[in-house]
Amino acid sequence: MASRQSIKGLYRRCIQSANRIPDAGQRQTYLDYVRDGFRRKANLPRDTREAVVAFKDGLDQVVDMEYYQKMAMIKNKNSSSTNSVGIQSAVSIGHVGASTEGEISTAQPSEIVGWLKSQLPHLRAEDAKRYSKHLIDDGFDSVDFIMDELGDEDLDFMKKAHRRVIVRHLEKHLNR
């Protein structure tokens, strides 16, 4: 059973986490979702199973959200401290092919993961790694090649919602 104070604390954490989302549309959607969810469950007796499950679900969600925000901050700190020459050489390894085979295989997954996260901002790290491994194993080893050749039938390994978003982005790219 969660205390009234811990429920209020969870609500504040959810709102603070939502306010850190950089995209205004996503931020507003998440704020509306949080407020609506807490309003709908406000009249539940705190000792019911449904209330306990709702509290645990909310806690899990905010912990995940804070983790990804923390990782994004660390990534931003690291990228701002790295000089542009180092960044350019790391990005171009997958395209140039002038380096050793070991370097290519380590540069490409990060390039693909970066592209996946740009298309699916709330993608979990483990899903991004799994998706990039599938794409590389299927021969889609650069973002340019993915943008030109990837089709809906190549995305059977993805979760349905993720697949839909990627297909929509690819269709927009091809219609330009």
C-alpha cells in the first residue's frame, strides 16, 4: 500500500520527467497522459490491488523515463567534449571502408542505433541493439542504404508499433 505522500511524490517525478522531454508535442502528450492517469485513479482506495498495481506501473514508467533522460544527458556531455574531427572520423568509418574490419563492425551498429533512436525517440536500449543487429545481419549496414532500400517486409523482427513508425518515415523520405 502506497502512502498519500509517496503517490504525490510519484506524480511530481512524472511531471518533472515529462517537462524534461525536448520535443514540445511529446512533452504535452506525456503531461496529458500523466495527469489523466492520476485523475482516473484518484478515487481508488489505496489498499486495493488495482491501486498497488497502478502505483508500481507508474514507478516503473518514471524510472525508465529518467534512465533514458540520464543517458541522453551523458551522451550530450560526451559529444560536446569530443572534438569534431573525432566525431567525423567515427561517423565516416562505416562509409569509407578504409579502416580495419574490426573498426567497421563497431562503428556501424552505433550509427544504426543512432538512426533508430532518431526515428523512435523512446526506443529502449536493448531493442535498439537487437534491431541494429538484425539490420546489419540482413545487409543494411549504413543509414544511407537503409533509407534507400529498406522495405516493410525487412522489418518482421520489429515490434508492430516500431515497424509502423519506421515505415512511415521511410515513405516520407521516398516521397520527397
